[in-house]
Amino acid sequence: MIKFYNFLTRKTEEFKPIAGKAVGLYTCGPTVYDFVHIGNWRTFVFEDVLKRVLEFGGYKVNHVMNITDIDDKIIKKSSEQGVELREFTQKYEKAFLTDLAKLNIIPASKYPRATEHIEDMIAMIQKLLDEGFAYKAEDGIYFSVEEFEHYGELSGLQNRDLKKGARVNDDEYDKSNWADFALWKFKREGEPGWQAPFGEGRPGWHIECSAMSTKYLGDFFDLHTGGIDLLFPHHENEIAQSEAASGLKFVNYWLEGEHLLVDSQKMSKSLGNIYTLEDIVKRGIDPLALRYLYLTAHYRSKLNFTWESLAAAQSALANLRDQIVDWDAPSIGCAEYEAKFADAISNDLDMPKALAVMWDLVKSDYPSSAKHQSILLMDKVLGLGLEKLKRPQLSDKEKELIEKRGKLREAGDFKGADLIREQLISLGTVVEDTPDGPKVKKSK
């Protein structure tokens, strides 16, 4: 039984999919106006873990992640740089997809671009106009929040004394402001525009996700996720416009990932603490060490990023790899630890506990072949790429030197053994002496 904390009900609930073992999952994707920062990557790794847990549980996941390639920030930045919109966004979209692979994130089933689904958005907006949930103003088409009875239920705003009747045209606005939001913005000079029955213009940000998620997953689907900062207004607005258009419930389960802090502070340009995956790699850090760091905190808890904590994650990952690389070939696993691991991941994705179970397995007295089988099973969820580890391939000369060194050590000739050790290092092979015997690693 898999349980999730559902932000819609504010309760931990058993996951019950709509259609047997088939699961519809929509995750809010990147806005491609810049390189993705490590705060967003935390959200994308959490969503990857969610999908892996579902697949671990035997579900077939239809995962849709949008690419927002038209919004206020994109238009502004591409205009400043004098670059055509598609050329501008393509650079960042390509970088995003490349970095996904570096973090071992399983690709989505589909990555729909907003600009390729304008007709779907127009059709949804027209339906909202026809049903009386939207109205035409001087600068665009707006959704009337007062016309939607359940507005505010996801974010808990419905009982607060908030200003009503105000209109907001910006794609992002005050997180505590209840206001009618733009579905369609009439064309302004220097901006791209598309023809629509209600006037030439472009979509607002919120309508994009509703149109694309329902196109590929249906009007009613299982899971919707994103970062906690999207809870209001974006996810709230998605629910309002989607349910108003279809007359059906939009999504059963809403999962939101918490913020990543940097040195205990929120990321901001003014503080200069916004880092990308490229910044991580430039410091000689394996991207999978960043993934490991994300796994050390529950997705609904804030995680404080420091370079020291990332270095510790890199050391832990290196230690894990060192342990596994010498294990015997996988055979029958350790049912005890596999059950504990399954319990942890099924309990609202408790990855810190899952990691602890994994390390208990590593330190256990089970045969290495059994531990190897179980840890590869666990890594289907952890996503640390452990299945790619291979024993170092040694030349005949290296094997001969290692054997000779072992005999010298047995004879007490440690000086001679050290000389051979240095010779091996020059060949790119490092021998470490451990209580369990010598361990061999390739240094190059």
C-alpha cells in the first residue's frame, strides 16, 4: 500500500488510482528562459522518485511534463537579447534535457511545449467564456474567481479575508492575493500573438498547464506535482479553470515539494546564491552526489544546501560505490531489508529512512551476493546508477604486481610493497589495504 500526503485534503491517504495499474502523472516543467537552478532540480528529482516508487509498486505511469516556452519572462529576456523566441528557448530546453540525464532522471512520457498547444488553450478559454467563468476586459480574457465556488481549497485561502474583484495580468503575483487572473493577454506591440475568436494575443501562464495536462491525461487524472511555491496561485488556478471547463474533478492527489535553502537562506540573485548543475560540475562534484543529497531530506521538508553538505554527500556516494564494486555477482536478495525499504518508500516517499535501510543492508553480515541483489533493487528507486558499477579491469602486469605486493606484505617487506604500490599508481591503479583485504580502484 502506497500512501501520499495529499495537499488537497491535508491528509496522508492511501493511493488509489483511477484506472487499475495505469497512473496519470502531470509535473510542472521548466520555464525555459534560463538554466535550471538546484532548487528546481530538487523538485524534479522528487518527482522522479515518485514515478520510480509507483513503477516499483507495479504501476504503469503516463508522465507528462510541460515545457513553458512562452510567458512574460521569456518575452522580456528574448527581446532584450534580440533573439527570436524559439531560438531563445531552444537553448535552455536542450540544457534542461541534457541535465536530466546527468541526474539520472527518467524522461517523461511526453514533453509538450506551450507554443505547440495554443489551439487547445483557445478552446478551453472559449468554453470558460461560454460557461460564464471568464469575461473579456480591455487587455485580455480573465477568469472570475468568484464564479468558481471552490476557489482556494487547495491553498487554504478560501476562509481568508482577501481582496476580490481585482485583476492581475502578470504571470506571477502576490502569493496572498486573491484576484481574477489572465487567461489570454491581448497582443501588445513587440510581443508574439496568435489569432483567437476573442482577439489576437497569447495565453496566460496558468492556462497552459490545464490545456496540456487534460489533452494528454484526460479531464480527470491521478497525480499532479510541483514545487510548493506553485501551490498558490498556479495550482489553485489550474484547478479552477480545469474544473470550470470540464465540470469534473481535475486531480485526485496533489504533491508539493518543499524549498531548497542555500546556507539557510532563500535563493535570490541579490544574494548571489543561485547555483546551476554546471556550477556543481565545475567544482568537481558528481551530479549524482547532488541527487544523493536531495534524498537525505523528506520532500516535504526544507533542505539546506551548503557546499560542505554536498561534499559529504559526494563522500557517502563514493563510499557506497567502493563497497559495492567488490561484491559478488547478485543472487537471492535479503528479504528483510527489501521489506523495510518498501515500507519506507511507500510511506509518503520517506527517502531518508530508505537510505538508512540501504546503509544497514550494506553493513549487514549477509553474503555480498545477496546484498548486491537487494541494493540493485533499491536503486531502481534511489536512482544512483549503481547498476553501472563494474570491477576494475586489470592488465596481466597489474595482476602480477598486485600478487607480488601481497606476498611482500605477508613476508613483512612493507618497504618493497610500498614501492610496488607506487608503481601501480603510475599505471592508474590504486590498492587500498582494508580489514577485508586489499581493494583495487582505477584512478584514471
